[in-house]
Amino acid sequence: MQKELPIGWTKTKLGDICTKPQYGWTTQSDISGDFKYLRTTDISKGKIDWDRMPYCIDVPEDKEKYLLGKDDIVVSRAGSVGLSYRITDTPQPTLFASYLIRFKPIKVFPKIVEYYLKSDMYWKAISEMSAGIAVQNVNAVKLSDLDFPLPPLSTQQRMVAKLDTLFEHLDALKNRFDRIPQLLKDFRQKVLTQAVTGKLTEGWREKRELEEWKIEIASVCCIKVQSGGTPKGGGFSDEGIPFLKVYNIVNNQIDFEYRPQFVTTEVQNKALSKSIAYPGDVLMNIVGPPLNKIAILPADYPEWNLNQAITLFRTKKYLLNTFLYYFFCEGKSVREIMGETKGVVGQVNISLSQCRDFEIPIPTIVEQQEIVRRVESLFAKADQIEASYQKLTAKIEQLPQALLAKAFRGELVEQLPTDGDARQLLEEIRKAKTGLEKGGKIKKMKGDEETRMVAEGGSRYGLRRI
């Protein structure tokens, strides 16, 4: 925690502003029962799926001791050490498991504690205090001793209201941003479909006298359509002819840096001579899933070879390999024969004869060039948008911690002279804890109601509109 706090704040410990921490109930889970059983796994996604939460197989006699209530905060002490969750509701009576420790905030806004337990300041402290050989763990004493920067109550209200609003806007922004990858994927697919059906160059074509598109099967418009094989009895080496497998086709490009394999020149010229491949050949995997992984062989090596799960297409002069590449990327050829694919359980195969019978639409070479140019231009623009999206996404991912850090430095909302002193609040909390230990009851903060009033500019506590 920082050395200097805003005027009116005070340094304290998590245990000082909460009731005595409590470990949960030890039992096994069941698919039915009278009491739900909250475990660390049930809070791991940041929200609780009550329908999927199990029930307690055994219920303690003093079950009230383990019943969860609104605004209780549970912290995981093992496994996902430090993971916390504030209970917002309990649709059914719920007990919490022994790997969770419960804290009940006293006379402070539970959400201010919740937000602090999500901050990097908290997580840094957790990483320093957690210990364990096989499984990292913390205990109630260590958690209680966590530093906590306590603002005055009025400041807490404004902080919670402002953070709630900002995080709501941030979630909405994330939801909109999350649509971008799919929109770009759909855009690229639409470009490819329009490219190979002639719609992309429809207006361009009308101004020129060009021959009609023709359709030829791959074995006619290609010099060679051939799948590879695997050399018997070895034949692999540390250098020589690069030997491709399906895992070397990544994002429709060749990635030979990943698990590279080579075959000897002797194997290349004898056992694998039928599948010698050259730069510019178009490759397609024929064993999946997934199918339709496409690539053009780069000029990194003068010769290549490939195994039986890949087929090469070597085009004739009137068919650009880049046009054929984009045609295969569009996926129509594979979609049309999906019902005819065969393979063992969990596998789908395209035969070499099916590859040779693929019907390829072929415009004039001039139009092919124009189509390739337009596709590459549109894809380049999509790539620019994607790059910008990734940069912005990285910045958005950093915003929550930046907001929390600013909040607990006292910079998110204005610090008012009328807010009072958190030391007085801390003294009230101590008195309340003493009363509680003697069997008294603590009046709960109406956190949601009061925070909403602040956000709406209410003056119930003489607070300014934020």
C-alpha cells in the first residue's frame, strides 16, 4: 500500500473492518439437497451459476454459522489463492466450503472491500504472502493482516458509485469490441465469396470485353494434383528436404518453424518422388478435422515434400496460383463434398480423386489478377482494423486496474473537507466489533440504496453529485 494517503483516509487492516474471518464447512457435494454448497470453483468465473452449484451431502447442526448472506465476502485460501467474491444474493440457503474464508464488512460499504480485493495492490500482497509446496495457500490470519486504505464513508459512497458507472461503461465497450473479430471474419469470408463468384469485379468486368468464365476440374487446370506419403523405415534426417505435415499449415500459411522435419535427398528422389513440391504450389489438407487448411509454398527451399494428409495443386499458366489459393480459402469445394467425406471415428478425409475432381471457376488471367489485387487490398484493410483492435483491446484490458489504482490513491473522486475522518469511522467499527463479540448485532450498510442515491445526486447524507 502506498505510503501517503489522501487527507481524511487512514491505514488499517482488512481484519479491522470486518468481523472475525471464518472458515467454511467441510463436506462432500451432492446433486440434490436442502442447502447449496459454494466452492472455489463456483466463483472462479466472477459470477455464480446457482443452477450448476451442488448441494451439501451433510449439513452441520449449527448450520446458521455457515449460512451465506448478502454482502458476505468469501476468499479462496488454496488453489486459486486470493480469489474473492461478494455475495449479492442467495436464491437458496447456501453454505460455503472449507477452502473459503468469509469476511463480513462492518460499517463500510461492502463494495469498497470488493473493489479493493480485485486491485493489483491486493494481488501483489497475496503473491507475497501465499506459501505452500504443492498448493499455494493463505490462512485467515494472513488475510486479516492485509493492508487496507480506508476512506471516509462519504468518500466510499462516491468511489463505489463512480466505479460502478465506469465499469458498466467498460463492460458495454468490451461487449461491442468482442464482436469485431467475428465481423472481420465474416467480412473476409464475404470478400472471398464475391471474389470467386465474380461479384467482386462485376462492375470492372462490364467496362471490358472479356471472355466468359469457364469451369474446369482440378486435374485439367492443374499440371499436377498429388498427395504425399510417409517414407517406410525412417528416411528422416536433421537436414535435407523439408517435409510438411498438417500442423505446418497455420492461418493459411506455411509455418515450418514448428516441429520441422526433413527427409534425405535419396528418399525425396525415390520413395517420395511423386510428391515433390515446389515454391508456388498450392497445398490443402485432406485429413481433419478441421479441413480446408490452405497455403502456398514459399521459396524458403527449392524443393519440399509432404505427407499423405496434404495434397498439392500445381496450376497451369492460365490459372494463377493465388486465385486458386483464394478459391480454396473460400471453402466451397470442401463444403460441397462434406457429406461424402470418410474417415475413422473423429476424423474426416477427402480422397485424392475428389481433389482431382474439384470444379474450379476460371476467369481470364487479367480478371484473375484484378480479383487477387482487390482481395489483397481489402484483406490489408481488414488486417489494419484487426491490428488497431488488438492494440485497443490491450489498453482496455489495462483500464480496470488503472481505475482501481486511481480510486485507492484518492484520485478518482473529489476529496471533500465535509467527508470527515476515516479514523473516526475506524473507531466506530472497533466499537461495533466489540459489541458483536459480546453478542450484539451490527446494522448493515444499505450499500446499494445509498450508492444509487449518490449516483443520482441524492442529498440524504449531504453528499455532492458526482
